[in-house]
Amino acid sequence: MFMKKKFFIGTLLFLQYTHNYKTLPLTINQIHHSKDTLIDIGDHKLHFVITKAGEPTILLEAGGGADASQWVEIQQKLAKETNATIISYDRAGYGKSELPNNSYDIKREAQDLNRCLNALGVHKIILVGHSYGAFLNQAYQFMYPENIQVIILADPNNIAFVDSVGIRILMRIPFDTTKALSIPQKAAVRQTIALPHTIETLRGMPFSGKIPITVISAGNDWWPFPQWNRWWKNSHQSIVNASHNRKLLRAEGSAHNIPKERPDVIVSAIIEMLKN
């Protein structure tokens, strides 16, 4: 039983491999007034799904091994209920994005994203990130604070939790790396190997106390150990406690995958921020 839990842990949170998030085909007809765009940033291309409207832009950052398809339902709802531009995208190696021939570096990931957003003419942004995507949100808002209006984190991974549970146990890879790997699997290995460096980099990139943040925490426990679930909840509370302009919401009835299980909570939080 313990070995099963150890394997289960390896599939969670950091990696969220594509067998957990099935990639869905994205077409113009699936998302209201949307288009698929590949942006060349030199050594690879990144895939974006853009629902063009007005400002601000809502940028949807997927979980660790997920891609833009994680946000299809939410992007559709936001397109119908707001006048904002909504963008989701595939990080390098996932979905329709290419995998560069270099090591993973979270600062470079944020720089590549910013180059693409500049090419799209995007400057006023509401960042929305799920799970590992919160790490990318954290790096981006630190490097480009002038672009960010609001941040919404859905069951976010964070440094406090990593420190509590220990990084090594969260780096387990739940597939045989001695066999031929798919591109998303290569991307997952690349991201996982870099995890210690990612965490150390983020220690020097705290969330800004000037940017409002809403944290949406899972309503249901989903980690295999009670203590881990307590650490997870406490880490979310600690993010909120760090500044007066932050708040915590619970996605009741949802485990970790809030974008799929309680998309309404995320949509409502975004709409409330737009009103303010």
C-alpha cells in the first residue's frame, strides 16, 4: 500500500502528465471567437489560443503537465461573460508547442512567454494559474510587475508546501524513462529535473504585496496523507496572510483539478476581479 502511495505521489502536483489531463483538439469552433496561433521565439514555437476582445487580458496558465485544453470550458465561459481578451497556451513540449533543445529554466520560460505576449500586444494582464502554473505566475509577476493587475491561483503549488513535504519525494517520475519517450514525457522529465533549481530561483521572486491575489483552495482533501493535506491548506493560507489585499476561497466539492471540477468558482473569481 505504501509503495502505491509513493507512486501516486509521483504522478501528482508537479507533473500532472498527459495521461491525467487528456489533450483535447482545439479548433476555432470550440472556443467563442478564438484562433490558434504559433509564435516563433527562435529555438522553438509556442502555441496560443486567443479569444480576442478588449482589455485586460486574462492569461490562463495550466498545471504541470497540462496544456491549453485544460482551460477550454473556462475560456468559453469567460468569452461569453466578459469583454476581456482571454489567452491560454501550451508551455514548451506540451500540446502543440515545440520542445527546445535546452534545459528547463523558469526565468527563461517567463521571458519566452513575455516575448510572445509582447508580439500579441498584451500588457494589462490578469494572471490565472493552476497547480504548478502558480510557479510560472510567481516568476512572471516578479519579472514583469508592470503588466499585472490581478493574480488568481487555483490550488497552487508553492514553496512553503515543498519545504514542508520535501522536494525529492515530489520528483518521482511515473513512467519508464529508459524507453522511448513522447515529447510531453520529455518535457515532463526536463521540468522535473530542474525542480530544485526552480524552487531556489523562486525564493528570490516573492509575490508582490501590491498586486491583489485570490487563492482558490481545493475543498476536498486529495493528498494521500493527512499531514500533507494540512500542509497544503496551511500553505495556501500563508500566501493570503502575507498581504492585506489577498483572500482565500474554497472550491467546495473539488479536489485538485479545480478547472475541471469547479470551473464556476474560477470564473466567478475572475469576474469579481474585473468588476473591481
